[in-house]
Amino acid sequence: MSQIAQHASGSISSQSAGPVEYGVLSVEFWQVRTRLHRRWKPLVILELDGHQSLIDPSRLSPVEGRRDLLWLPQGRRSILHLDVSAYETRSCEATVHLLFRNFDSNRSARKDDMMHLGTAKLGPFFGSFTKDPQTLQFHDDVATVDLNVSLSWGNLRSIPKLSLWERLTLNIGEVRFSKEIEPRNLYFISTISSGDYRHGSATKSLNNPLLAPVRFVYGSPGLLHLLSPLPGGGSLFSHLQRERRFPIEQARLYAAQLVCVLEALHDMGITALLSSENVFLDPFGNIRVCTPALFAENESRKSQLEYPPPEVLRGDEATSAGDWWILGAFLYEMMVGLPPFYDSDAIERDRKVLRATLDVPAYVPNAAADVLRRLLEKDPASRLGVADGVSGIKSHSFFRDLDWHALLAKGPQHLLSPFIPPPILLVNTFRNETTASKKPPKHPEEYEERDGYLYKLIDFLGGSKVPMPQGQVRNSSEISNPVLPEPIEQPDPTETADHLGQANSSSSERAKALLKEALYKGWDLQAVAHIFDSCAVGVADLLNSSIVQVRQAPIGVIVSELWERERADITPLEWAVELGRADLVSLFLDRGADADRTYDEVDGPGLMRAARRRDIPLVELLGSRTSRIFCIRALCLAVELRDTSMAEAMVAQGVPCDFEEGDRLLPAPSRPPSPWDFQCGSNTDLPEPHYHISPLVRAARHGDTNMVRFLLDNGADANAAYHCLDSFVPDYNTSWQEEIELRDKRKNGTGCGRVVQLAMWLGYRDVVEALLAGGADIDLPHPEWRVPDHTCYLTCRSSYLQITAELEDAMRAVVQGTTRGKPALSG
């Protein structure tokens, strides 16, 4: 029985409560063995008293066995913890669900892509124990799960005074395991006055599977702290933001479950509670409403409705009739992609709610359009669900053939959850930041450059400015004067041929020393060729080895002192490129130099260096000898340089304007992943994500409309996706001022998305119009990059809605310009 039981039937004391005893059930998964094809990836979900915890499927790696396929967890993330509330008894019983998802499908999870293999019971468990090994069998041994179970007990720590609506990660345990693993679970904490507690609401949250249950109650003088676990499937509206809009069947399911939620809330006397911030999904795709307003007799929220019905805007009290308006607004947004009567200006939005006619797009089916119009009826007395009650909604043709009793069933009944966020990102996933646009603008930061170094001016007492060093501004490659760690012995011209002709152990080092001297002193082509002709060692090996070290830092960036000390090896071919010696480049290529060979992933290989020098003849010389990926990266650099001539030269040589999906290599991590890995490209065991930001995205990022049109005309994908753009450090900046400007833009939430959204976010309307005319589809879902430990952050909801509405306006303008026979784009 839950700890809340002691408050369910009687009054709640306002005095300080004693310690709350709780347990921690720890389940360590070792492996999942299955006979299914490897495209079916397991989802292991642990459930206890309506609270689910799951293993992120991206953290499971397949290993081929003799007959079966093994899925092995990576590192400590294979351990799941659930907190056990205890009252009167010290026991618990949990359930393990095993599901499989088809990850070969590019669409979000539907019933055909999800497979529920069954459930298995764990327990009941009593007392404390550690490392109890168990093997669970599913579906006649189609799959088995090996795990260890531990259970420990402790007392809940004191909770400090918290605001009514606070999100945080709470470590509520003083429990120690054999490996000293501290349990960490995410909770919503509702801190309310004892006198404001809504009698019976906590117990009803336990009995209704669509409400997030209260797991713990902690009392302090005059206050109650109610802890509800965060639903593991994420926010409903973050799913919607990723999908752009839901299919009709999925929207119908969620709307029907919300009908059941509102029916239960109305029975409790609660109205005006639903908002985009408190509707979540569990890992099975079922609605879960989680909000402190459920437990408090507090009416202040009714004046802050996210979807205010017309009667509330006219000054009337919020009633159950307004909830059916909110339901209609939810359903409209799920099917259309924007709230009804949306406008970024609140005053104009309210005017539309009161006076405008509802616009239902033609692609919405008739039954769905009818239920929307009836739920969003401006006259509350005529609104669906008011005169005929909730039965009138349930009997509408839009909800025909739905099993309303099955909607309240627990567990994997529907399997429509389109995205499972890892637990470390749940708080970010839930954030809507609806007031982000109201934040006062920050004053621009001030910088100054002196003697090649950049300083940030910090405000100090008395209004003075204190310069804080930021680093050195690198203005050239400085390869022409590299670091020479050892002196070079000057060769005797009379002995060079004979000496190098001797095949002894020192000939390789002698040849390298002479080649280094030749490049450093600018020997002519004939003298360098003579070194190769007289060399008894492999010339190709010499040309593909490191010959000297140079500074490793992109040109034009602000180099910190730490980075200033880093050095990178370069090959003779790369050095010849930096010297602008086309004759030597041709010689080295003819003698076996590999154009792709590089030790410096920032500046190399040779083609990248030639592009950075804006040396078109060298670019043309190296382009045909360089691999496709490096050619596209060089094109990216030409875009960053805004060098149309060089971009045209590369495209004329057949360089494609887009990376392919297979270009993003995914080597196995060499260490257990960290919870913070790859939020936006922080895992150093994986390739840098910004290496594969397409040329089109880079051009749009700079607002370069002409370059955008050029790339589109030559086959660039107008729907190009990008990832980790907020961690992107460009290979080249024209000045430190540009780096500061782009650095500030990266802070605005443009981490992952599609190019047309990026252009609209940055305010480049001409670029947006060029992309739309080039075939950009604004209805595509949010792109996914399926790499370990990467989850695409979402733009805050208020900004997303504004960008989406502006894109739809721009699309209408392009279509109207085309249908009228006028050019859709300005010249």
C-alpha cells in the first residue's frame, strides 16, 4: 500500500511528520536473448505501482550468438531504479514488460512497428537483499531476459520548502548498495498548504491510470509535499512537435483518453486544469496528466488558461464547458499542427477566438472536422459535451468503434508512443518555456582586440570596464613557418645521390630530413624529384607519413591558450598545398601521395587546405584525386567562405551538394557512455556531428540567398536536416566579430532541425522563400539522428509555434505567387 494511504481517509496533519520509510528496487539487466531479426530492438520496461522505468534502446548493442541474438547494455545505464513507498508492510512486486520496435522503419512507431512479447512478474519481495539473479522467459522462449534484483530500505530525507510548480531531479536516497550506486529518479513535487489540500485527490490519482500517481507524501509545518514520478514517455506536445501533426487514429486515441481524464476531473469538481505543460505519455503511449493543481484548492490558474474559451475572455468563470473547448483545441493542434486561432500576439489571438471563424483544413476528414467545430463552438451552451454531457462526445461519429473501457486499461494496450527520451533529458523535453518571449533582451557583450589578442569587457564597480582575455585571434595558417623541433643537417650536394642510394637503416630518416629541408627552403621541382629518384626506401610511404607539426586551430577563430599549445602532424602533400606549390602537389600525387591522407581532422586533408587558401587551381588539381566525403567538406568550406567561384568550380567537377546518410560513421564507443554524452555532440568516441552539416544548411545559416539558390539548382536537398548545430565551430570565420555573432546565434536553441526552420528562426525570409520554391516541405517531422546517446533538443514551444505559423504564411505566399503567374521570389 502506498504511503499516501495514511492521508486518504482522514484529515492531513499540518504538523511536521516523522520520517517516511521507503525502499529502492534495483534491477540490473545483463542481456536480452532473442530469436528475432536484429532490426527488432528490445524495449525493457520495469513497472511498479503505475510507475515505469525503461532502458534506453540506443544503449543496447547486438552481439551474434550461435543461434540467438544477444542485446547487451552498455555500462551502468543498464541498472534501473524504482522507489518503493511502504506503509505497514515492507514488500513490493514489480512487472517487467518486453517490447520490440522495428528501427528499420523511418516513420515514428505505429502498431506495425511495435511488438509486445509479454510481461513477467518480479516478486513479491520482502526485506532487504542484493544481487538475486533471475531469468525471465517471454512468449515460449522467443526471448529471455537475464537480470539481478536488489531491494534496500531507508528513510526519506527532509525536503526544503519548494514552490508550487518546481521541476527538479531529486535524489531521495541514503541507501547504499554493494557498489554504492545512488538511486536517482525524476519527480514532480507539489508543495501546498495543508489547508488547501483537495480531499481524496491523492488516492484518486492512484486509482486512475491516466493520472500520475502520488508515490510519497512528506509533511512539514503547515505544508504538504506530494511526490509524483515523471511519466517516462515525455510530454505529449513534445511528441507532437517532433511529428508536426499526428495521424488521425493517433489523435483520436489521445483525444479519447483526454475525454476520460476530463470526466474523472469533473467528478472530482476540478475544471480548467489541462494545458500543454501537464499532459504526458507513459512508455506505452498512454496519456498521463501530472500537475500539482490536481491536489490543491487553488483557483488562480483559471485566469491563466493557455487555451482560453470565448466566455472566459468575456469575463465569465471557467467551467466544465471551457474544458471541452480546451479538448477541441488540443485535438485541433494534434491534427493541424497549430492551435486554433493561433497568433503570436496574445491580443490578436483573443480577438480571433471571439470573432473569427474556425478554419479547418481540407485534409481533415469530415467526422474530425465536425467534432472540432462542435467542441470549438463559441456559445458554451451549444458546445458538444455541455447539453448532452460526456456521453454526447463519446457517441460522436469521430469516436465510433472505440472501446472506452480499454482506454483505462493499464499497460501496453496501444503502443503508439513515437519517441522515448532518455531519462537525463526528460526535464528538457518537458519544458515549454511559454514565457520565453517575454524575457527582457540582454545587452550585447563588448569585446576589443589588442596586439592580436581578444578581450571581453566586463562591467565593474563604478561603471568601468575590465578586459578579460579570451584568446589569440588566428589570422593565417602559418604553415609557411612551421615548428621545426630538431635542426636539419645541410646536405653536401656532391654526396646526395650516392648517400641516398645506399639502402641502409638511416636512408628513410635522411630522405625525410632532406624533403623537410626542400619544403622549408623552397627547393625547385627538379631538386625535390632528385630526392625521390635517389631514395632507396618507399617513396609513397615517405609521402604519406608525417613530416612536420603545425598549430592545430581553424583560421579566424579565437584560440585559447590551451589550444594554442596543441600541434598537429601534416604530410608533405599538405605542406606543399599550404605553400601554394602546384608543381610539387602534382609531383607528390604522381609519386604515390594519398590525397585523403591527413593527421589533422580540423584542417586536412590537402583539398581542404587548398579550399581554405581559395586556390582554385589546386582545388581542381586535388578534387579528382580526393574522396567524395572530403570533396563535400571542401564544398562546405567554400560555402563558409562565401566563395561562389570556388563552389562553382567544385560542382563543375562533379562534387555532390549533400552528404549521404551512410557518411555518418558510427564506431562502437570505447568507453561506457556518460549521461551527458551527445546531448549535442559531446561524445568524443563518435565522429564530430558538425562535419556532416550540409553545404545548404551552412549557406542558410549565413543568410546567403544566392548560394542557397546555386546549391538547390545543383541538386541540394531542400529538406536537409542538421544536428548539433549549437555545438558547431566553423572551420573559417572572416573575423572574430563573426565568430562572436554566430556563437550567440548558437545559444538560441537551433541544435537540430531542418534547414527551412533554421532560416526562419534566423529571420532570413528570402532564404525561406528560396527553399520553399526549391521544394522544402514544412510538414515533415523532426529529423532523427540514430546514434548512441544523442537526443535532438527541441525549440521551446512558443518559438516553435511562431516559426511554424510564419512558415505556413510564407508557403501560402509562395503558392499564391506561383498560381498567379508571378515570380514567387524577389530578385
